[in-house]
Amino acid sequence: MDITVIATPELGDRSYVISEGSTAFIVDPQRDIDRIITTCADRGLVIAAVGDTHMHNDYVSGGFALASELGVPYLVHADDPVAFERVPVRDGDVFEFGPLTVSILHTPGHTPTHISFRITSIEDPVGAVMSGGSMLYGSVGRTDLISADMTEPLTHAQYQSVHRLADDLPGATQLMPTHGFGSFCSAVSVQEVSDGTVGGERRVNIVFQYPSEDDFVAMLMASYDPYPAYYRHMGPANLAGASALRPKTPPVLTGAEAAKLREEGALAVDIRARRDHFDSHPDGARLMEYGSLFSTYLGWTIPSDSKIILVTDDSSDPLAAVTSLGFIGIEHILGQVDAKELSAVVGERSIPAVDFAEYFDTIVSTPHQLLDVRNPSEHRQSRLPGAKQIPIYEVADRLHEIDMTTPVVVHCAAGYRASAAGSMLAARGFEVVVIDDDLANGLSQI
């Protein structure tokens, strides 16, 4: 039995192609289903069925679109109130797809209807378990995404589900989670030291580090940071059955066209390298440098129905940015405009950026406000003296807490969020300095 990982690093998730011979079973596909289709075609595989471990909260699933396009069964828990035809499954159900045997394990916790797929064959009787947001490498899926009232019972269920997987499956069973690679669906960030087996998790998974279920539940419920605001739109989109994502390069706009669209309410989002934005950017454009964190933090800090203009240069990849946003259902990309062309119409601005050595040498003794835009748990673990903590996703709603008459010096853990938040503040008229440096360099100078 062969398992191919289809990773989506910007969301911290993995999809899987499980195959033996020419038969393939797909688990938790992302919305850009052509990645799956091409992978299978290149290897001569025929997709027999598709399954989703749960109605995902962090991305728009490609499960419905892939199964519909290919005309194959789509396995979804029977109690998920979906608006489309699917194969409703429950705990204990077993399906045969060619040489592959797919067994359904109800593993609630991440969601009430969460399932895991145990997949075996005659050639591989131990097989693998595709655990979705249940047992992760070293951790578990978070349990607070449904509602405040459901968090405690789901946390108990998560503990029991992980124990069930460890108790009922052979220790050598390969563990293949969907979340846990940077996804905010992971409950606790841990060093991923797993050997990739269910048995190995008994030695390293956080569930097994606590003497009782109640102790584990208390720890997990006290550990949660907020999750991205766009999550609230993912569940409904997946229950409705989303279309496939086949993005196109956005049309090129002139500076005048982009400026007019901005006047009509569109957001100008600069996806260039942040150093280029610091040096020069169109007045009012907000920075969200394209990279592995792009869709998460842009989606977290803008309304999901925003109309967007991408500000670019020759080194930008606007198609990649459009694809990344499509994973979370943001699709109103009106076009792309060269940064210099837009600046020629609306004016040009710059933002000073420093490292921590320069901050302590030249700024720390001058009047300023030090703003930490990391998550609350990060600030609790380590902080710079005098820093005010407002996470990046709350900055726009808490501007009244920042003094416009005093320069704002913004930092985070490594510069990405500070750059984006600093750009947001600068566009609102604040005098800003961004610390584009690793926080460890600042903590070492306290």
C-alpha cells in the first residue's frame, strides 16, 4: 500500500492519496482538486472514492467537487447536515475499494461527527489510519471550534478518541493526520517528534502525558488562543458543497483603474517582499507579503467578502496568491497592479524598519509605544519590558488604544506580523517603525 502526501503548507494541512495497484482512495482533499487528479493520472491510478474526516473549519474542502466530478462515492459522517448526496457513514462501517479496505472509526473531539479512516489491504494488513483532526503528531485537534458550550464535552471526547486509536489499532499502524503542521486546528503546538505510528504516539503525544482525563481536559481548555476569523465561514461552505478551485491569473490593471476601484471600496493588498514595501509603496496599500502565512493572516484581518487588488512587482506570483486565498473561500480578486504604477497615481509612502540592535541603540530611550502583535499565549511566555500586546487580528478594532501623537514601534516573533500590522497602522495615519527581526535577538538584550 502506498501513501502520497499532498501538502498545503500555507494552511498547515495534508491531503492523502492511498493506493494499491491502480486503485486510489482520497482523504481530505483541498479545493484545488487538479493537484489530486494530476498526481493520480501521472501514476496510473483510478480514484475509487473520496472521504472527508470532518466538515473542515480551516479550509474549503475539495471532497464534494472531486467526488462529483469523477462520479465516485463521497464518504461523510451520516449526521453531518450536508446539502448534497453522499455516502453516509457511521462507526464500524467497512468499505471495499478494489484491494483497499476502508474501516470507519468515529473519533469525536475536533468535531462531534469526526471520523478516522483505517485503511488496510491483504498486502498490508496493519495499514494506516487517516486521523484528520483527532490524534496528531504529538498533539490533538482543537476542540473549541463548534461552540463554547460544546468545548468541554468535545475535549473529553477528544481524549477518549485518541485513547481508542492507541488501544484498538496495532502499534505499527501508520498515523496520517490532516492537521498539525502549522494549522490553527492543532490544539497545542508541540515539537513533532513522532515516528509516524500510532504506537509511537503513546510515548510522545500530549494526551498520554497527563495522569487523568480531567487533568488533560483542564490543560487543553486553558491553552487556546483565538482562531482565524474566517473559520466561521468554512463549515457552512463545506456543508453546502463547494465548487472546485481552478484559479486564473488576475487581470492587469493600470494605476488609474486600480485607484478608481479603491475609491469604490476595494482593498489594495501589497504582496511583495516586505523590504520592498518598507522602501516604497502606494499610499494606503496594506502589506501582506506572500508566503506560507499569507492567506491565514490576510483572511483573519479582512472581511471574507472583501474586494481585493493585488499590488505586485516583477517578482510577485499573483496566481499563487489567488490560489492561496481560494483555499479559504476569498475569491473577489479584481486584478493586479504594479506598485510603481499605482504610486504614480495615489502617491508614495515608506515605513522605517530596524532590527533589535538598532531599536535598543537609538529608539528605546526616545518617546514611543512598543506594540507586540503576537498571539496572547506568545506574549505570556516571553515579552519585552513595556510592550503593549494587541494581536494582529485585533489591531484594526483597537486603534483607540494606541496614541496617534506618539510613534508606534511594532514587533512580533520574526517580523512578518509586525510588518503587516505596521503597514495597517501607517495606512491609518500612525507614525510607525517596524522591528523586522527575531524576537530572540531582542530578549537577549534585556
